[in-house]
Amino acid sequence: MDIGSGASSVGIGAGAPRLSVVAPCFDEEATLPEFVRRLSAACEAAAPGDFEIVLVNDGSRDATWPCIRAMTLSRPGIVGLNLSRNHGHQLAVTAGLARARGERVLVIDADLQDPPELLGALMAKMDEGHDVVYARRRSRASEGPFKRASAWLYYRVLRSLTEVEIPHDTGDFRLMSRRIVDRLGEMPEQDRFLRGMVAWLGGSQCELPYDREARFAGKTGYTFAKMARLAVSGVTSFSILPLRLAATMAAAGALGAAALTVYVMFGFLTGRTAPGWTSLALIVIFFSTVQLACLGILGAYVGRIFLQVKGRPLYLIDDIVSSNAPSIVSGSATERADDEATARPEAPHLERLRGGR
Ligand code: UDP
Ligand code: MG
């Protein structure tokens, strides 16, 4: 079993392809054949015969993994990673990025909401000298009003809270240079909000507008809970303003308490002590709300510190298959990783990170 440390496990070396594509797949059996067909055509046009497609099975409950394995036998340039369970979209992409060897790496959803045909334009834009070309959603007609409105609001709130300029209306559909992918691999954080991390890295980043299409088949794997978790990660990974907000609320609460004390004492001294139930109830409600809010905010950060301190691997890979080495299909992932490590020496920072585990 191969473990992810947040760092690339395979550095670029001799024979690295010009382009790698990383696609996380969760219950995508109905879409995969059409996705790989369209994506392969786009890669063939952009980097003829010099690309690899890394398909990461993120603990799918359907036949996604058998489908990926079959593809490695029938098509060139496919690498399949099978995570040990559903680790979530961001970690599936992280696992794929760690395996991608290309000089440029495209991250794309496997449900065909991100059109693979945009690859040519993304490559052309990167030729102008950019480190990252992210695709910005000009329209997202296929998504419901709730998702659109919440995304619109979220990215604007996030931007006002963080110092890093995380672009509006973008997902993880983007083309990145090897330098950015390596630097991303060096960031050891457990709680990964990739689009923010890429923005944090800086360099020359530019956008390319596109129209987000409807899902080809199946339904979204992003449940409300997963979306909410990603949204909180975005804020807690890039801003400590909410912690300061907790302090502000506590200060406001103290002012309120002082005013209430004056009011209560005044009533007591003038002998107008009311039965007091209403004011007592209001006081209790007010302070419990402020305290719970502060505790909730603290909890969001402390929980993340706890996860980080444990230093667990980010994900676990059970199997790796590849068009170039179909015999690996039944081999263990460790064997494969070791083979690759001897064939291509790792970058020093990657060895350091691995050694730390
Ligand atoms: N996905 C994943 N793990 C998950 C959920 C989603 O790997 O736990 C993949 C999914 O197969 C797709 C991409 O991430 O390729 C985006 O997910 P989805 O389409 O469900 O999200 P949405 O586009 O609705 O935000
Ligand atoms: Mg989708």
C-alpha cells in the first residue's frame, strides 16, 4: 500500500511527458468512456503522443475502478490510481498530482462539466509564459439556483476574509506548470483547499473564461455536507479573521453585559425589581449564543490543528495500473512506487518530506 504524504512521490525526470492530466473519479462509470475518449482526443491534439492521463478512483461504489483498469489495457497513456476509500475530491486530486510526471499538469473533473476541448486554449495561454491558467466559469447554466447563489456569495465573502486573492467562480479546472505542481507537493497541510493553495503560491496566473456544461451522466458526488466542509476549509485555511471575530463578539458581549448590569443594579437600587424572568432569559440566551459562536469558531481551528498534528498520510493508494505496464494490474502499489523511485530519483524536498513520516 502506498501512502501519500502531501508531496509528489515521483519527481520529474527523464522521459517525463509534456502533459499530464489528473481527473478525480467518484461513481463515474457512466461518464468515463466518453470522458476519456474526448480527453484523449484533446490531449492528442495538444501534445501528440506525449501525454498521460491519471485517473484517480476515489472509493467509488460503482464499477469505476474496473472501468479504469480496462482502459489501461485498451488505450495508451492511462494511469489509474485506486484510493483505499473515498477521501474526497481535494485529496483525490492531490494523489493524482503526486503521481503526475508531466511538464504541465491539467486538473479536470471527470463528469464532463469541464470541457476537455478547452485544453488547446489553456496550453496556448500558458505558452505566453504563465505558471497557472485557471478556467473561470463564465456561465454555469446547468447548476441549480442554490448552488449558483451560494458559490457567488461564498467566493466574495472568502475574498473579503483572506489576504490571498482566490479568484471568483473557479474550481480546480486549471493547467499548472511543473514548478507550481512541485511547490504544491511541498505544502504539507492536511486540510487542502487546492484552489486557494495555488493562489497562495503566486507566480504568473491568468484566467480563461468558459461555459460550464451539464453533467454527462450520474449525479454530483458533492453532497451538501462535503460542500460545507470545503467552504469552511477555504476560510480556515486562509484566514484567521473568524478567530478575531470571536474576540470581537466576546468584547461586544462584555459591553452588553456591562449595560445589563447597570440596568439590573438601577432596578435593584430603586426598588423596582421585576420578577425578572424575561430579562434573565434574555441574558442567558444572549450569552450562551455568543459563547457557543466563539466556541464553534475556536473548534473549527482547533480541530484542524488536531488533524495536522496527528500527521497522518493524506490518502492511501491500494493499486496502481498503467497502460505502459499492464502487468502491474495485480501487483502491489508499493512495488510499483519503488520501481518508479529507482528509475527517477526524487527531488530532495520530496525525500525530506517522505523521510519525516
Ligand atoms: N469527486 C471525487 N470525490 C468525491 C466527490 C467528487 O473524486 O468525493 C470527483 C467527481 O467524480 C468529479 C469531480 O470530483 O470528477 C467533481 O465532483 P462533482 O461533479 O460531484 O461536483 P460538482 O461538479 O457537482 O461540484
Ligand atoms: Mg461536477
